[in-house]
Amino acid sequence: KTSSFTCTIPLNLRRPVIMTDSLNVAVIGAGTSGLLTARELLRQNHRVTVFEKSDRLGGTWVYEPRFEADDVLHLDPNRSIVHSSLYSSLRTNLPRPLMGFSEYSLEDKSYGDPRMFPGHEEVRKLLQDFANEFGITEVIRFNSEVVRVDYTDGQFVVECRTTEVGSAEEVFDAVVICNGHHTEPRVADDVPGIKEWPRKQVHSHTYRVPEPYRDQVVVVIGNGPSAHDISREIATVAKEVHLSSRSSNVNVSRMDGYKNMWQHSTINRVYDDGMVEFQDGHSIEADIFLHCTGYKFHFPFLRINDIVHVDDNCVGPLYKHVFPPQLAPRLAFVGLTYNQGLLLRTFELQSKWVALALSGKISLPSEDKMLADVHKHYREMEKNGIPKRDTHSLGFKFEYVDWLADQVGLRIDDRLKEICRNLFEQWGFHPNDFRDVFQL
Ligand code: FAD
């Protein structure tokens, strides 16, 4: 096995070592972030309970054919929520060496799908093996949904609901939140007329297979990997697919290789007779709107909104996307960052940082300094014209992951960065078939 991290200076020579007792730590969620966090906490001899609301581990990577039936513009807050947003045909958008963790990636392991960008089931199996190998499965409480996290008298009260026992409260020294952020749909509700548009509107969260779109005229809003993958899949059965993105100012153009799919500019407005008018001057009559417009951070169980809250998809204040300064390191978030080639290595480093900080092996700056850093980050974003909703998007740069690695005394393998650069280039040149042309 090869490690994707290189050790730099031993931690205990770099920072003051203040050993603390083993803490009683709650981890919310048994997806990638929760499993990594549990492993690192166990390595530091903490007592770990992972709360998982479903009956399986793997989070996003557990494909769920069931989907929420709601009209996405008028979501019922009491609907039965389906966690995963995977569609049946989904392949990873990162190659095998980037899918996994140090010494544990899909480059080393294969479960029968030989492709460089495998189907989703390979990732779920990797996570299952990872959990078994590191003794994490034993500390997961399945079918246990955390419904409240409160902070009183220096401790966290975690209320959990199970089907057998109902609700029960427990007290913890620390809580790490790993509940994922690809479940609560974000929609393009600012398109003029869209709230009153009388026809069907769905979100990629509920997309599983193309069949329901057969013979339909579909407008797909979005410009991310899901928008492109799903549009192409739907085009195999739909009458017409019209892809529209805010960032596209081009005139309407037919997509290469398709007779029934067009790329448009942004939408001007929509009308209650089903008509959709694009800024490129074209109008069409559509049957369905499919919003591939991303997701919202959502922590319905958090009762400490004065300490950390979500504002326009910015979770804050958080020091380096992980620690709310007022409660650091006892409250932490792992897995909030996105738009990174080294996504999973970043989650791994975040989880190591949290575990080492909780053990007193790494000291964090003072609360004031952490807060000042957060505000500096916000000012820089504003100066560079980055909207608040993109606070946790890392824009495919390595500064943050390098910084994290440095905190925990590791260094990211240059080969992984090279693979990322190569991939970004291929995305640009071959947006439709980068998975098939990419070579290591
Ligand atoms: P999740 O995987 O969402 O896990 C969160 C867990 O928390 C779930 O098990 C959930 O049941 C549990 N939970 C939530 N709330 C509670 C609660 N209140 N109580 C108890 N348990 C709770 N990443 C890649 O690296 N490569 C890819 O190719 C890629 N493709 C993607 C494609 C799609 C369509 C999507 C949606 C995401 C993709 N991602 C990809 C990102 C992916 O989300 C991450 O790889 C990773 O799975 C995130 O892990 P997580 O643990 O942070 O969250």
C-alpha cells in the first residue's frame, strides 16, 4: 500500500503537548466524514459513538431507488427525507487514486468495476471495508437520528430518536458534525415567474433514472457535473433537453453529438402557459424543470444558533471551515468543503486535525484570533467578488489542503496534485467524455 501523505516534522516537536483524558465524543453521521472522524478519534483513544439515522453506513454512497415526490418549489418540511442524491448510472467524477484516503483508495482496491471512474457501488464497498477494517462499525448506532444538539454547563446534550426506544438524551464532552450537505435542495427560485409556473418542477436530488422524462421537453438548470451528466442521460429518451446556466452568456447552440439537446444562456422569465424565454432570444414550451442547482447546508438539530448558524449557505463563524471559535475544539464540522479534486483527502485531514486538537496534541489559536481569521477570510472573499454562498467552495486550489496537512505534520503527495491538474485540464477540453479520455 502506498501513502498519499508524507510525514514532515513529528507533531510533538512542533507544538505543545497537553495530553487530555479520553473524551466522550458524539459523531453525527456515518458517511465518509463520520467514518474518517471515528477512526481518528479511536486512534487517539477517545470514546466514540457514531449516530447514523439510516440502517447502513456510507451516506451519499448508499444508492436509494426511493425518492422524495415533492414539488421542489413547495417542499413540505415534514416530508419523509431520502438522504442520498445518487442516480443509478452515476460514476465518480474523480479518478480512482483520488477516490479514497491515505493508504486506502480505489487505486489499491477494486470490487469488480475496472473503470478508472467507477460506478457508485465501488465507493460504498470501499467505505464498508474501511469501517470494518478500522473497527468503526462497532461504534455506530444505526437507525439513530440526532434531533437536538444543545450546549449547557460545558457539555453537549444530544437527543437521539430511534424506532425502538423513541427519544433519549445523552451527554457528551464533544460533538463532531458529519451529516453531509447533499440532501436539502437549493433551487433557482429567483427566475422571474418560476414560483407560479404551473407544470412539474423537480431537483436532481430526486433524479434516479431517465425513464420518467420519456417524450418530455425538459429544461435543466445548472452547470455542474450533475447537470451535464443528467442532461445527456435524459436526452436518450426525452423529446428535447434545454440546458440553461447562469454562467453561460453564449447564444443558443446544439450540443455536439445530440439532435435533441441545446445549451442556452440564462432564463429571462417563464410564463404560466408553460413557455420559457431564454436571454438568447429563444422561447420554448416545456413540460418539466429539473433544477441541478446544488444543495443547502442544513443542521435542523443544532440548537446553538447564537454560536454557529447558516446564512446564505455560509456556515459560520467557522475557523478554517471546521471549528466554531467559541466552542473549539469541542464542537467541530468535518466535510463542509467542496469543489476540490482532493476532497476526500481533505476530509481525512480535517478529521485528524479535530482528533489531535481534542487530544491536546495540537493547540488552536485563541478564540479572538480564530474569529479574526474568519473575518479576514470573509473580507478577502468580498474583495475577490466571491458570493457568500460559495464560502466553503475551495475552487480546486491546494492552499487549504496544504495548510491542513501542515497542521497535522503531513504533506500531500505531489503525484496526487499532478493527477488533479491533469483532470482539471481534461474537464476543460472534454467536458462530455473526460472519464473516457483521461489517463493517469
Ligand atoms: P454523507 O455521505 O452525506 O453522509 C452523511 C451521513 O449522516 C449520512 O449517512 C446520513 O444518513 C447521516 N445523517 C444526517 N443527518 C443525521 C442525523 N440528524 N442523525 C444521524 N445521522 C444523520 N465526492 C467525490 O469524492 N467524488 C465523486 O465523484 C462525487 N460525486 C458525487 C455525486 C453526487 C451526485 C453527490 C451528491 C455527491 C458526490 N460527491 C463526490 C460528494 C460526496 O458527498 C462526498 O464524497 C462524501 O460522500 C460526503 O460524505 P459526508 O460523510 O460528508 O456526507
